[in-house]
Amino acid sequence: MTTDLLNTFRISIEDYYRANKRSLPWRKEVPDPYEVWLSEIILQQTRVAQGTPYWEKILAAFPTIEALANAEEDKLMSLWTGLGYYNRARNLQKGAKQIVSEFEGEMPTTYDELLTITGIGPYTAAAIASICYDEKIGAVDGNVYRVLSRFFGISTSINQTDGIKEFQSLANSIISSTSDAASYNQGIMEFGALHCTPKKPFCMLCDLADICTAFKQGKVDELPVKVKKGKRGSEEIHYAIICSEKGIALRKRGTDGIWAGLYEPPRLQVAPKNGEELAPAIVHKLSHKDLKCHFWLVNKEILDEPITYYTKNETGDLGMPIIIANLVENIKI
Ligand code: SF4
């Protein structure tokens, strides 16, 4: 990529912004960093039209960072109701408290300092630093990935480490030559949101079409590339529930796997023929797969290995996966 191409792209984006920028209440001649921060957090998973009334009422209730820091959590949550992703609100308040305690209630003024605040990641830090303090760091959100990948014809995946680094580095190179970091960063996001849209982008009306790689190569619909997360796996587990006057049969798992070293009933390779299930199967959700656990009432003869029984009292001292602990708690031994 030549410097000329980067500059041509940047200038075109800045011109687009000046001609097309939406009038939004936090877009002021002299932007207020608290207002910009609030807008960026609200708009992370919310469209502008839906988020703006929330921005207005939350700002009215907590007009300063200090007011937000001291807000009743219930009050903040009730104002947030309907926006979803409540962690955003909790982190926003944690961040406000941190700014009060570490920065005397004044928003930090550099990208690096902003990154130290709870809830402010690279994108938000770059947005605030460029919009409010003219720092030349590229803000890379979903819109920016799309515009950059299409215009420069980059097919590196945007949801993997290499791609994230590559796009951040490109965004930083482009913005490095500007004299108006705020307009460039907001411009490319606006361009992506309104013009180079995910579906049916306005290529036929685009000033960049002649030099847009994806358009020239007919690859607009293929970019950006996102690696599909693998399908969630599932696994069936069949437990042998064997009880006697001595208690319930349990076995300690080996050192591998997520339940390593924990106690559970002996496992069967397959469901026993004509077996009776103690209760409906329980699905236990892990981050990468679902475990469907069946509990079969069986005789000890089904196992060809020694069995150790534990009384209810003894099980209290054993580490067990939560579904097994619940089972043991409720079973009559
Ligand atoms: S030509 Fe189409 S794909 Fe290329 S920048 Fe313009 S709108 Fe986006």
C-alpha cells in the first residue's frame, strides 16, 4: 500500500464526514469526554436511534462523572433497562469510580491512560482520545473492519489475533498523517454505518469505487472475512447410580479433563439395556460443548471393578461437579 493511496483514502473519508455527518447531541464543537464516553458505551451494542434517548436520560440523571460514580446501582440499572448487556452499565460505573479516585474526577486525556479504566478497551480509548484530544490512534469497530477490508482488499480474518493486529496497524498508519483525527475516525465509522454498509453498500454512488479493491475485483460481498466459530459439540455421559446401605458408589476422576480430581458416579460406556433412568437427563453447558448426563439405576454387577461407597456425610467432604453434588444432595441413600 503506497502512502499516496493511504492519503487519498483518508482525505476522501474526511470529506465524506464533513459533508454527511449526522447531528448527534454528543457531537459538539468542543466535545465533552464524559458525554463521548457515555455515547460510545451505549452504542457498543445498540443503534444510534435506540441509544440516543438512553444517553439523554442517563446524562440528565448523572450529569458528571462524579454523579455517575456515586449513583445508586439500582437507579442506574433502572435507567439502563431495555438496553441489555448490563455489564456495560456496571463497568461504566466502576470506570467512573476509578476516574474519581485516580484522576480527581477528570477524564484521562491520553489513549494509554484511558485504557487503564475499567470498561474502556482499545476501540473506546481510541475513539475518546481522537474525538476529544486529537490523538492519532485508529478506532477500529465493525464498520471500520468492513470499510478497510473492502477498500484495501484484505482477507485476513477480523476475529483472529493476526487480523486484529493488521487492521489496527493499518488504521494507525492512515490516521498518522491527518490534521483532524476526530473527523477521520468518526468519518470512517459513519461511512461504514451509512454508505459502505454490510448489505447493499452504495458502490455505484461511491467516490472511492474507482480505486476500491473489492469493488474492482467483484469481492464486495466476500469481505470482511470472519472465521466461523466451531459448532458447539455435545457429549452424552451415562452414570451408574448404585446405592446400598453403605452409601452411593463414587469414583475419583483422573488428572485430565475439566472435572479432573473430582468425584462422580462410575461411568458406563453406553446406556444399559432396559435401564431405568433415575431422573430426566440433565444438560450441563460448558463453554465449548453441552454434556448430556444420564443417571441409570443399576446393580453393582454391571461394573467389573471394585466399588467404593460413600455415605451422605462423607460426600460432604468430596469435591464434585455441581450436577453431581445436586444429585447426591437429593438422592435417598
Ligand atoms: S466501492 Fe463499495 S465496497 Fe468500495 S468503499 Fe465504496 S461502498 Fe465500500
